[in-house]
Amino acid sequence: MDDRDIVNFNVGGTRFATSKQTLTWVSDSFFSSLVSGRIPSIKDSTGAIFIDRDPSLFASILNYLRTKDIDVKHHELTALKKEAEYYGISPLVNRLSLCCELMSASCGGVLFHGFIPPPELSHSDADPLEAFKCKHGLEYGEGAFHSIPVSGKGKALRQVTLIKGHHNWIAAAYPHNICIYKIRERSLWHCIWTSPHMEQFIERLAINAKAQSGTSKESTHRLVAASYGSSVRLWQVTSAGEATDIGNFNLTVCVDELLFIGSQLVALGKSGKLGVWHSMSQHWQVQGVTPITSFDVAGTNLLLGCRNGSIYYIDMQKFPLRMKDNDLLISELFHDVNEHAITALSVYVSPTTSISGNRVELAYGTHQGTVNIIIQHPETVGRGPQLFQTFSVHKCPVARVDLSDKHLLSVCTDYNHVRTWSITRFRGMISTQPGPLPRASFKLLSLEDVDPLNSYRAGNHVGPYGDSSDDQQIFVQKVLPETDMLYIRLAATGHTVCLIRSTDGSEITSFCVHDCEGSSRMGSRPRRYLFTGHSNGSLQVWDLTTALDLYSKNETVGETPGGPTASDLVSMLEFCDVSNSRHTTPNVSPSPSLLRGISQRSLTQRGCVSTTSTPQSPLVSATRPSTAPPNIQGSNVP
């Protein structure tokens, strides 16, 4: 072999040497173009061609060119595939693409429970074509519509921004519409009602508890409320999809929280306004209060943590009977001795809990970072709740606290730093010996856009989720604002239970954990589900009960052993010519010239537009996960 046939490389500081024959057996690759001089090269002081790439991945690529075999044991398939794409090694790209497809759960793994397609939403756009494109994520080109990633205005119009649940009902908010879904037998979700288009951007959403109607024990209707700015709009929706617009109400300040306590609608403004609508009297009442910094609900009691260090409560069950001069009866429960702002509240709800009675257990966090427990037991009646213990473990304001049967946890604003303690009880009461014991410390990194939507935090709340008597409370961690992944983590320890990944690669824009009632069959029990809303307007349902059960048995969640490994699969495909067709069975991709002139409906039915691609062009598909990493600035499509 002549020395002129030897090519030297300097890849990220590591030197390689190979022959021109090895580099050029794949035509139209990066190396064949480099050797032929079709593309310029940079050489170091020794004359070696410099390539600024990962040398370890380059070694695997070079070994494939030498032997037509690839070792995937020491590299991730995705990283290896990207490197093969960079060098234009099309046979290897096709092989690794198939491996990545088979290793991913494109139809959903063991935790995937269901898919709810995007609803038919009304638009007020002046241009009907633009409204159609925003709705379907379509763009017209070369004689036919083809799917494109939704971005900009179309994305803002279609994405699910808020999800709320009650019993077997789910309310999903889009920027200008609300959809109500109801579960039926065999776990089928049906859209029973879609609200008219609202000009304002929906910022808060609530769906009510069981409402009474006439003499029936349980009504078949629900109350659905939405807020934007200082306005609150309320509907009554029946299970048959018939809706009644009850009215519009004004809090006079921006609505920061919207919730139902029983059949009463409550709107809170942190600047110091409280609005209550009662379903029996049909009366809306607004009252000024001390600026609100936190709240919690215990039964029919609403507790308010305020900036002045006081904790107030309102017994909603006695409203509107106990009204004096059209004022709500707001009673002070406790006042912080240091007068620190109460930034987080949690009441331990047990069968004997009574805020206005003789038993209270409550945890609260302050702006200075302290976590306090106050208690009132029967033997302390007459003196009010007393400070039980204080923890000074945070340097930043406490954003959330949760006092449950077995644990106390707090979350501060320092990248959602979580501290947890184990609690022992004697006859249902917190035991003083040994008292709360530290258990875990971890962080729940969750980044936000520089200018997020007003509904973003309400629709992407980290938690904790689960009943206070439940030992399996969880956090839902969304690391990036534009991502298709969620981490489900145990609230007590921070351990990861499972990873949720969108089945179609669409961005997760909101989520909600909700316990749905079991079926009417005997022995059924409520199951916990995660509902994820997506940028394409769809919802996906995930079975967290199964995830927690598998985790408690130390079984791997979402992975089923058996079958060929990635390495085995790559070896099996050595003598196969793998194309970029995404059909589930071998199928000849039609020529692009034949696609022109065919109607969009025909193309969609045949699956030609979004499911096939020529090997030379990048594939853009609305039904497959993207291999591009999450991008905070926006998803880039090649």
C-alpha cells in the first residue's frame, strides 16, 4: 500500500490512521467527500485532518467502516446514531434508527393507559385557512398538506395549558377553550362538552365536588369554572353534555387561585381579595382581607396564610347562614410570634380533625425559611393551637409544606429543595418521643421559560400528589419547559419511581395527578393516573398505581426483559438493507411524484405523507418521537 493511500486524522486530540479504501466504500458520505476534495478540510501541524468530534464515538464509526460491524455496548444508541448521521454513513444510520425505534415504546409502555385525541375547538381567526392550519398543525406545500411541528401562534392555540379532575371527570383548558371528558366503562374517555371560544387567555381552572340537585343523592352535573384576569366564568355541565352558562363574576383583582370547596366556588387574590359563590343562594360575595400568601383546605374549612404572620380560617359549611352585615366570618387560628409571612400551609386531615373544635395539627412555612408545626389536642383546649416544633433548615422562602400520617416535607424556592422527616404517632397524635426525624434531602430542578404563560405554574405543579394518609405520595418533576419527559419521584425519599415519556414525541405542556374511581364491578378500587396535556392538543393517560406497585416489588418499571438486545439486533441487521420507511410491515414507499395531486384525505388514509421518507431527506413525522434533545428556545426541525 502506498503512503498516499493512508489518511491520518486528529479527532478531538486523538490520532487515527486508516486507508482511503476503508473510508470510501460508503458513497456520498462525509469521508468520501473529504478524500475526493469535494469539501474543505483543516489540518494540524503534522498534516493530519482535524475533526472536532468525540474520539470514542469516532473509533466505533471507523471500526464499522473497517469491519461492517458495530459495538453498541459502550455507547448509547442515540449518540451513536447522531454521529453516524453527521458522517453520512447511511447503512449504519438505517440500522441504528430501527434499533432506536424498537427499543422505544412508541405505542406506550406498560404504564401507558390511554390516548385522548385533540378536540374540535372553535376559533375566532379571521382567516379560515390559518385557523385550520393552527388546529391540525398542517402546512400546504407541493400539492398536498403535510404535518409540521406546531410552533408560534398555532402552538399557543392548540396546547393543553391546565388539567383538573374530579371523580371520573376531567377538565382540560386550552388557551381559549375548555373541554370536559368523562370516563365510561372499560376506561374509555369521551369529550362530552366543549366551551365556546373565549377571547381572553384562560389562566385558572376548577371543576367542582359532588353537587346536590333536588332529592337525588348524587347529581349528574358538575360546575366548571375558569378565570382570566379578575374575571371568573362559571358553567353547569351535565353528563349528557348539556351546559348552562351561570354567569360572570369579578374579583376586582387578579385571580391567583380558583377552587371549589364542596359546591361553593372560591377565588383568591393574593393582594387581599376573597370571592365566594354559593350554589344554593346563587350569591357572589367579595371581601377584602389581609394580603394572602398561602392557603389550604381541610374538609369544609378554608385556611389562609397571610403576610402579617396570621393564619385565618373560614368554615364554608356554615356559609351563608353565618353572615353578619354581608361579611364572611373569618376567624384567626394562629399568629406567628415573629410575624413572618406564612408562605405555605398544610393541615393534617384525620377523622377527628376539627379546625374550630378541639383537635388541630398544622404545618406552615415562612418567608424566612422556617418550618413550624402547631398542634391543639383535647388536653390543650382553651389555650388555642400551640407551637410544637420549629425547623430552620431552609435559607430561602418555603413554597410548600405537607403534613401527612407518616411524613412531614417542605419545599423551598432554592431549585425546589426538599427536606423530609419521619413522624411517629401514638393513638393518632404526633409523638413527642422521638419526634420528627430527618429522612431525606434532595432537589427537584424545574426550569421555566424567561416569560412563561400565566397558567404555566398552575398547570405544571411539582406536587406533592396523594392523600395525606397515603404512604406513596409523589412529586412530578418536569426538568425543562419544552420536553416530552416527566420524572415520577417518591415524595418521602426522592427516589425515581419511573420515567414518563410522551408516546408521540410531543411536548408535555401540563399535567395532573388524579385518582379515578373504580368501575362498578365488585372489588374494584380507585386507581391513580397521571394525565399529561400536550402541545398538539392531545391528552395521554398513565397508570401510576401500576408504577408504584412495581416499584414496591423492586421490579423495573417500563422495561420487559427478553428478546434481542440492541447489540444482538445490530448484528442481525448486518446483511439487511434497512430503509427509512416507517411502515409496521415491509412496504414500498411511493414515489414523491405520485403523491402530487392526491387529496389530503387520501394521503392521510394511506399514511404516505407522515410515515415515509427518502433516505436522503430528514424525516418529519407527527406520530413519532423526535430524536432532537429538548431545546428551551424551541424545537428545531432540520
